[in-house]
Amino acid sequence: MTTHTVTIANRESATYQVNARRPLLEQLRDQGVDLPYGCEYGGCITCAAKLVEGEVDQRRQVALNNRQIDNGYVILCVARATSDITLEIGVDSHDKLYRNPFLDPLKPHELKADIAMPQPSSSKAIGQEKEG
Amino acid sequence: MECCGPGYASPSDAIKAPREKLLYTIAIYTGTGIQKPDYLATVDVDPDSPTYSQVIHRLEMPGIGDELHHMGWNACSSCFEDENMSRKYLILPGVRSNNLHIVDTATDPRAPRLHKVIEGAQIKSQTNLSGPHTVHCLGSEIIISMLGNAKGEAPGGYLHLDKEFEIQGRWENSMGDIKFGYDFWYQPRHNVMVSSEWAAPNTFMPGFDLEEVGHLKYGRELHFWDFEAREPVESFYLGEDGLLPLEVKFHHDPDSTHGFCGAALSTNVIHWWKNDAGKWQWEKIIDVENEQHPDWPIPLPGVMSAILISMDDKYLYLNNWLHGDMRQYDISDPHNPVLTGQVFMGGLLGKAPSVNGVDVAGGPQMFQLSLDGKRLYVTTSLFSTWDNQFYPEIREKGGVMVQIDCDPVNGGMKINEDFIVDFGQEPNGPSRCHEARYPGGDCTSDIWL
């Protein structure tokens, strides 16, 4: 069984061991971390956290647009750690999660994956596995 | 008519019902950062009571993260002649969790209690549905619009429960070519149901990406159903006039074919009716102009997320969540509405940043009218993720409930200065109130056969 260490930066850098094959939300909750959540299938963003370091596999999420992914957001109810990772959790990590769409429109490549145009430059999100 | 079932013999009897003394509103913590369950709040609306204008009871749901939203009764006036039925249970769906909470409001109306929970996972596995929204009783049974399949993809369908709250499966025989679901209302004497379109849960739950409207991820059609055959028979493409057609209401008069829909993003009211040749027709009757925000590069739509018809079918009420105003229109001639009242509370235009001494985060959003048409209770939160985008200060300030006094004879609206419920002061921290209902039935629940 592959395990990784999760460090929660905004909870005094508390650390937890997680199984690489199971979603982060249920494992962290099982270990007593108080985390928000809603749909539990990757569709609703309530459990979003910010990935500060490391890599996750969150291919099953369908809630995030590409700008949110580029800003480091991960959907804990479906994301699995593929390395040791550092997260910021809860709404205090949501500073860039929400935007007023009238004031701050998305560029075509920043839409959700199913409707996004190809990214014009070669800049790529760090630490995200987006491809299946 | 002498009878013993729930509700009233007719809309005109409902208008004469005793004044409401309690109301129920859901209040959410989902998406607020407070790790507590959403709850059903009982609000004292009796001016002669020492606890008037206060939350007097809170029924917490068993888990966190439901996002309670709309709710509905187990029975309404459609069961008026059924002595075996009573309006005892309020059904509170969790949009995000899919859990359905059945709450007994009759044993102690001031302190409702949880009767049963239908687990979201069970609904998904038995019906392949998720994203519960509108609840209507259906004679003695219940249907709930479900906006997605078990994976949160549109169009979803309709969940059918029996009166014991057992899952009966899917109500509809076909969804036809319908792309999305949202609200619905039926008018049995005309064998018709009308349904509207928001978006797939996977689209709207994470928040509002305006760009997705252009990618056809949000609805713009109304659907007319053969109610007995349980299948759609005709659809109206509303185009740019009908972006995000949300709430649908028929006249309360069961003989009428007139109905209305608020197109939220276009901020228009769509009117439909059956003409003399028996054909359904539609037209746009109200078009709220966009407003220029001093600091914004593009004009601001009103965002009409709800509409309501008074029990006498004389007035239509609507909100502009982003502009911050509630409006009253005389729809005696439904083709030619006349604006008769308007008040501001909150909103992004800065016209009424506080009401009765309370800062308003958000704008007018959900509302419930008294049966006599005189008191309109208005709340300010739309949906947790959308609130967080447009009104981020609602995290600290919470929602509010305001009462607007309405003149049902001559028209007119005025904020009641004696009433305000500040959900920013709740014991567990700021919560957000949404839909409200009265124990005896209200202006958005009852249908007459």
C-alpha cells in the first residue's frame, strides 16, 4: 500500500498519512480533520482546498474551471495524493476560488475542461494531472 | 365547502384564512466556512408575541453539507377532500447531498422535529437522480424535480414518493428532448404541467461561470407536459429573452391557463396562456433593464431569481437580486402588467445598504406572501457558491429576512419598520436564510384540482 504525507499548512502544519488509492476527504475526515463537503462526487466545489505543494490525481472532478485549477484548487472528495502534498483547507483557502463573472471574465482557455479552448501559451499548471 | 382534508376549498377561501403566526425558513452553513449542519428556523411573525421578529427554534439536519434550498409540503389543497390527508410534513431536500429530510411540523408547530431521512445515496441507486429542487404534492403523493442524474449531469427527471415517503421511482414516462430541469407547476383542469430550465448540477453547483451561458450550459426553454401521460409535448425556445428561465407559476385559479416564468439572467417575465384555438402562446411582458454600476465595465442585469403570484391572481412579485429591488406588478390584465410598487433592500447598486439598522449582504432573493396578500417576507441568499461570488461579505454578515407591507387593493409596497431577522446573529455564527413557508400553506404551495 502506497502512503503519502499530507501537511495542512493553515492548521499549524499538522501532518497525516494517507493511502494513495483513496480520496483525501474521507481519509482526512477519518483522522479528525474538520473539512467542508457537499456532493461527495466531485461536482459541487464545497470541499475545494488549495494545493500548495505536491501532486494529486483529481481526474474525477467536474466542478473546477481551468483558472481554478491553475490557481491550485483541488476537489478533496475525489482527489487522491500521488506524492507527499501540502494543502491549505477550508474557506480561508478560497480567496481565488470565487470571482464575480461580470467583473472578471474567464478567457476561452480558462473555462471548464469540456468547453475550454486550447491554451495559447505553454504555461501549464503545476502539480496537476489533468489528462486521463 | 365543508371538508376535512388539508388546505382550502378555493383560492378565495385561502385568502380568508387566519393570519400566519409562524413561518419556517431554511438557513444554511454549507459553503460559509462554519462547520455546522443547515437547519430549519422557526420565525415568530405574530406582532403580539414577546418573541416577534425572532428565530424561536432551530432544527438541525443530521449531517453537514446538505445545502437546504427549496422545500414543500406533503399535502396541499389538492387533497382538500381527502380526510385521510393532513398538511403535517415539510420536505427539505439537500441540493448537494441529495438527502431528503421529512420534518413533522404539526406535532409542535413551534418546534418541528425530524420524522425521516431518505438518504441521497439510496435515491441515486434506485432512480439515478440527484440535485433535488422543487417539491409539489400530487394529490396524496409527491414529486420532486431532480436536476441531474446520479453523476450530476442534465437533464435529470422527477422523483416520485408515495405518502409514506417511500421511493416509487421516476415519475415521468419520458423527458423528451428536454435539456435541463428546474422548477415546475401543474394545472390539473387543463392536464398541463410547465417546467423550466436552470442547468446541470455540475454546472451550477460550483458557481456561475457567465461564459457557460454562451456555451449552452444554461437553459432557455419552457416545456409543456401532458400531465396525465407524464411526458413533455411542446417546448418554447425563448432565446435571448429567456436566459435561465427559473421559477414558473400558474394563476392560482384552477380554471386559468395563464402562467408566468421569471427568466433570471435576461431579467424578463415570460407569460404564457392557451388561446381560443387551444394553442399555447407565450410573450415577454416585463423586461427589467440592465443598470450601470459606477465601477463596472459592463451593465449589470437584475437577476430575477424568483416570482410569486398573489392568491387573488392580481399581483406578480419579482426580485432583482443584483440590483437590490423587489417589485410589485398589477397583472389584472396579464398581457399588460403595471408596476405598482418597488422597494430596495441591499443589492450591488448601493441604494439601500441597510434596512431597519441591519447591513444587508446580498439582495432580495426568495419571498413568501401571506395568503391575504398583505405581508411579503423576503430573504437575501441565493445559493452558497453564487452568494460567495457576488456578495462575499455575506460570509461575515449572514442573511436577513425583511417584511414588506403590501397594499392588495391599491397596490404599493413599504418596508415594515418593526420586523427584521438578522441571521448574522445566529448562535453558531452567520447563516443564510432562503425559502420560507407557513404552517397553513402559502402562496407557492397549493394547487387546486
